[in-house]
Amino acid sequence: MGLVRDIMVHNVVTIEHDKTAKDVAMLMAEKGISSLVVVKEGNPIGLVTERDLARKVSSTDKKSSEVPLAEIMSANFRWVEPMTPIEDAVQKMTNKNIRRLLVLDNGKLVGIITETDLAKYLRSKLLIDGTMDDVTALNRKVVKSS
């Protein structure tokens, strides 16, 4: 099928662990993204999503600027390596019911893979496979009529 490195997003937007929910919301809005990798000293320690913001901040009586990132992030993130087969990444996401996987190489963040990345890849693969099937069928017709 392919490897995670072939479809991962390389430019991962990160946020330092000592920020607030407001910082998260502002950075997500600025970048037009729905998740951020939380880092401490350059190493990933968690993940925070729009869903985390909506659920965890709205359930408090605090202003978003008063909610520490540590209270809303998920420290229980899943990851794969760049050389992981895409089907293994899909299986991991399906089994764990998650939408994002960090991509780590020797413990360092090198990318992220999302459901959207997988859908785009699978769509292109299906289109290519369908085109190849059409070409094969056309070749068979040409050979039979010769």
C-alpha cells in the first residue's frame, strides 16, 4: 500500500505546554487547523483538539485565558514511525477510535497523520486502481478485436 512517511504532514504546528486554552484557540484560528501537538523542551507530551477546547473549557466557569493547557490536552496520544505501513496506521486508528497519529522518528516529532490524510490517500489510490482496471479492460477489447 504505502508508508506513513508518504502521506504524513511534515510541518506540524506545536504549542508549548505552559500556555492556556486561549492561546490554543488563537493559534488554531490563526493557522486554520483543528489540533496542536503540545511540546515541552521540543518533545511531544500531548495533543489538544478543537473538541478538547469545546468540551473541557465550556464545562468550567473560567475564562479561556485562565484554563491551563495541561487541563485540556490529552497526554495519552498515539504514534507511529515514518516507515510504518499505512494499513497498520489505519488499523491502529480504527482499533483505538482516534483521528490523529503523531509520527515520531527516534522519539522526535517529524509529522502527523489524520483521518483526512488517509481519506485523500485512499481516494487517490482507488482512482488510480480504477483507471488501471479501465486500461486493462480496454487492452483486452483491443486484443480480442485484432
